[in-house]
Amino acid sequence: MSTHRSWAEPWKVKMVEHLRMTTRAQRESAIREAGYNTFLLPSRLVYIDLLTDSGTSAMSDRQWAGLMLGDEAYAGSENYYHLEDAVREHYGFREVIPTHQGRGAEHLLSRVAIHPGQCVPGNMYFTTTKAHQELAGGRFVDVIIDEAHDADSSHPFKGDIDLEKLQTLIDRVGAAGIAYVCVGATVNMAGGQPISLGNLRAVRALCARHGIRIFLDATRAVENAYFIKTREPGHADRTLAQILRAMCECADGCTMSAKKDSLVNIGGFLALNDAALAEEARNLMVLYEGLQTYGGLAGRDMEALAIGIAESVDFDHMHARIGQVEYLGRKLLEAGVPITRPIGGHGVFLDAARFLPRLPRDQFPAQALAAALYVDSGVRSMERGGVSAGRDQKTGENLFPRLELVRLTIPRRVYTQAHMDVTAESVIALHRNRDRIRGLKFTHEPRHLRFFQARFDPVEGDCVLVD
Ligand SMILES: *Cc1c(COP(=O)(O)O)cnc(C)c1O
């Protein structure tokens, strides 16, 4: 008898939200009007929305109940203390500064911890993180292992930091030339790839020798903890909560977009151990976010967040969450679609460079593929490649990172396996008909984070996907 058993989601559906179906003609005109940028599509014209896992999760009945317990006091809201307790318990940092979302925390940290001219090494960049580091006068330096830039490497911890690259940087600019090391867990731009606890501890030891601080981008640290538990020898018997604490013990603080791991639609925090640094951050916070006990959030948001943090470390939840991503990824791999491997934590990343090898990089193959996928089936995805990377600050030239990806990001607790089947069928059909996808050129290019608002036209004809 086979011992194999299927798994299923550890929840059932209590309320449904209807999805709208569109025709191909409607989608062709919608994407044209959106300048071939999936960020500019109205969501009412989207069928399955895999743009992002940010703020798109389904909250639990307990979180919704928590909304009713909002203490909307300007100062000292009860919900703030619940949030503080939850962060202290699960992330282990003493000073908790709520922010409206992750980039609010990144702004505060960058302003108080970077002196102009300093380097900020990190395991691959993230868009908003790097932008705030640069606005504060810092210079991001990528010290991730080489395997992370290779979509086809099956290294289990592609988020690891290359200790030699970090040491070389320290030798070159000195410890004083480094603001802090910014460690992403998991690494979004590498395809949701985790960092190992062994590597994080080695980075901690190296930084401790030089008196350099480490700040974690903890946005998906619980997903990272799941990979440590299931992939890294010696951690199988530990809980996600224990592993998360062990990760945070390697850092001096973290920034958090609670719209991801923590299962809320809005929210974030900056958490620190250094009281003096926290004091500086709170000084800026009252200018940019709100009073220190709400930071741009309503009391009810903080309550839902406190509950979401506790739910996020439940193993069955995380097993189903990452299991669903893996389900979609495996279907695509079996059909020969090029995707980033190993399959990441929060999404499946199509390798657009190999998917569309005949499109030159300056025709933005990933942007074109995301637009074509929408036209084919109404599935919304996102470009993560040349458009997201922007231009070199000094030369003004387009940056073309090695990875040219389309991200199919899976919201937590929202879609079923059948939605994954429909998505896979559309991607596989496009892959078979890939010669019908046309490249794109800019018609409008914003200066900051251009991918959000950029507009394009096909380089030839008037549709990105021809029959
Ligand atoms: C989303 C995200 C951020 C920024 O958070 P927002 O809540 O979108 O402002 C920072 N880092 C990573 C890794 C993210 O995925």
C-alpha cells in the first residue's frame, strides 16, 4: 500500500469574492490602455491576480474579529501594545516602531543608519530598499553568492551571502565605510530564495569582528524559516517560531513589510535593539509616519497585524502556502517551461530570457511576457528584470541584470489549486506559441521606481501577442 498522502489547506472558506471573466478583445484593449504595464491595469479587468503577494492575503476570521477591537486612541492605543508584544515574542527585538508599510520602515532606518557615502552591502537589491538607501546617500553593493544570479542553479540557499565578497568590500572601504549589512530573507529578486541559518551566523561572526551592524529585511523571514527547517541539516525538529528567533538573533534589528508574511492588507514595522537608534528613528517617525504608537496605522490594523504575526509561524499554514507555490512550479517544470529553480517561497518566476530567447534585452522580454499572459488568460503577473532594475545612477544607461523574470506571485490563503491549474495552462500555451510574443519600447519612463508607472508600445504592430 502506498504511504503517500495528499495535503490540503488548513482552512475552509467562509466568504467568497466573485471573479470577473473578460474576453480576449477586452483584455487586448485593456493592456493597450495600460501601456503594456500590468501595474496600470484596473483590477476589475483581472481574472487571477498574481501581481503580488503584498497586502493581498486573506485575513482569518480571528484577524477580522480583531478589527472590531481597534482602540482608535491617538496615543497609547491598546493595539499598539499587542503589536509590541507580538514582535518582541516572535522577532525578539525590543524596540518596535509601527510604520504604514515596509518602505516606511526602510526610510526611517536608512535615514538614521546611513551616512552619505557609506556602502550598504546586501544579498541582492530590493527596489524600495535600495531606493531609500540611495536617497539617504548610501551605495548598495551586491554581495550575494554567484549562484543567485543563475536562474538554473539549484543551490538550496541562493540567498546566501558570499563571505569573500563581503570581506573584500570591508578590506577596500574599511568598517567605517559600511553603514550596515542588509540581509534579505527570503531574497525576493532572486526568486524568493532563502538564506541558510549557517550562512547568516557566519555573516554575523564576520561583522562582529569588524563592529558592523546587520539589519534584516524580515518581510518573508517566516517563509525563509520554513526552508531552513525543510532543507538545512539540523533544523528539522525545530519549530518555525524557534528558527525565526534564531535568525533574528543574528541581527541588530529588522524592517518589515507586514503585508507579506504577517497576513495583513496594510502595515509594517521597524524593530531594533539599540534604544538610542530607536529614539532617532522615532524622531523622524513623527514627521513622516505618525505618532510613535501608531505610525500610520489605525488601531484595528495593528490588532490584525499582531494576530497575523502569530498565525504566520504556524507550520501547517506555511506548509500549505509554500506547497501551493511548489504545485504551480512543478506543473510548469514538467511542461518544460523555463523557471527559476529551486521554486521560491512566494511565487514562481518565469525565466523570460530563456522563454523568449529571440527578444533582445532592450525590448524587455519579461515586460512583454507579462503583458502577453494577461492577454491570453487574464492572469496578472509582474516584470522583475530590466525595467525594474532602472538605470545606472552615474552613466544613465539601462541596467540589465542577469535575471530577466516574470513573477507569478501567490497571495496567501486566496486561490485554490484549480486557479493554479488555469494559470499553468495559460503559461504552457504561451510557451508553445512564444514566437507570437512581440517586444516593447518605452513611451513614458518615470525617474524613480520606473516599473510602477512606465508605459510601453510594441516595437512592431499594435499587439504584444499576435495570432
Ligand atoms: C514588499 C517588500 C518591501 C517593501 O515593503 P512595502 O510594504 O511594499 O513598502 C521591502 N522588502 C521586500 C523584500 C519586499 O518584498
